[in-house]
Amino acid sequence: MTQLLVTNDDGIDAPGLLALSSALLPLGAVQVAAPAHNQSASGHKKTLFNDLHVQPRTLPNGVDGIAVGGSPADGIALAAMGLRRWPPDLVVSGINRGENMSQDITYSGTVTAALEAVINGVPAVAISLANREADTVADYAEAARVAAIVVRYALAQRLPPLTILNLNIPAGTVQGLRLTRQGVRIYRDALQQQPDGSYRIVGEPPTGNLEETGTDLWAVNNGYASLTPIHLDMTAHHFMADLAAWDIRL
Ligand SMILES: [Mn+2]
């Protein structure tokens, strides 16, 4: 039987996780390993110098889960080291509250959980909904429908090593699917000093270059689900020749 491991970064109680795990039940046996608390924007964090608390949790849909007191990647790492059935056929991460496109993926716990899966040899799909207000299971229904379709293809086909699929779904009606590349984000962070003198990063949600055709930002901005293949080899291959021309000598 097909084995699916579902995770997220919004935490084990998030409605997007519940909607996703329910939508995947017809495709196979589903287990969950998710952070106990919201770990959004935690990046690819590995907890090495603190203990990780793990609690068994059954989701409202009956899915067997564990809540991990660490990052999303920690949850996948623990799963791979024996706390869940391993290897599953696919790790599915999401559905995140808010999109994860362009440079977002380096911050995203949703995406880095998927990257942790491929580091451990299991293909993965990261799924995000471009709606930061989505807070009920019903808000994720359309995204979960689209997610299950893409997961079905990912199970039937084969992803190359160290490659994940990053799926972003627009709010509202989905016009179709576009295969995309990463676009360019524009972040609008601002610094806010707190009464005690400490600082907090605040500001408006990021925008980006929405005009450049073929990017993830462009697709979602035009009502399409965006599917981007992401490779963990971050070498700037297109820059190697120019770098060689620097002729660095020691
Ligand atoms: Mn999140």
C-alpha cells in the first residue's frame, strides 16, 4: 500500500494540515509528523543542542500523528530515524497558510521539511495556499483538491534525486496549473523597537516582480496553481565559467 507522510510548519493543529491529510486518505496510508507549534519561517533548522519532545496525537480525521517540539525538518529527521514508517513513498508538506514562492523557500519551514525528506532519500512535495487569512478547514478545500491531484502524479512518476516539487495555489478559483520557475521577491520588512529596547521585524507582506511571465509569482497572481521543481544542488552552474575567469590564485 502507498505510504504517505504528511508534515507542515504551521503546527499539528493547523487546518491546512488537517485538510491535506484528509484529501490524501484515498491515495494511501497517511501518517503525520508535524511541529507541536507554529514554526513558520524557521528555515532549514536542525536541532542538535536541545532535546526534542515528541507526543503521539490523533488528528480529528483519525490520522495517526506525532507532535514534535522542534522544527519541521526535525520532524522529518526523526521520522527517518524510526519514529514513523520509513521510507514512505512520498512526503507531503502543507498546506501552508500563505504562499512560499521565489526566495521565500529559503525561509519556509514548509519547503525545508520537503528538502529534509529528499536529503533522506524520499521524494517530497511542498504545498502552500496564497491566502494568509485561511483559518478553517473549508478555506483549504480547493487547495487540498489541487494538492491531491498533483500528489497522485508525483506518486505515479519519479522525481530525480534531491528534487522537490513546490506547489503554490492561489486563493479563490484555480484557473489551471502552470509549470514555473522561481521569480524575484521584494521584501518590505521594517524594524520596530519594543518598549524594552529590543527589536522586532514587522512590515507588509512581500510583493515581487509579478510581470515576468513564467514565474511562480506571475502564475499565482494570475489565478493559476504554480508548480516549480526545486533542486537542492544550489551551485550557481551558470556562473562557473565567469568565476573561473576571475583567475583566483593562491
Ligand atoms: Mn507556515
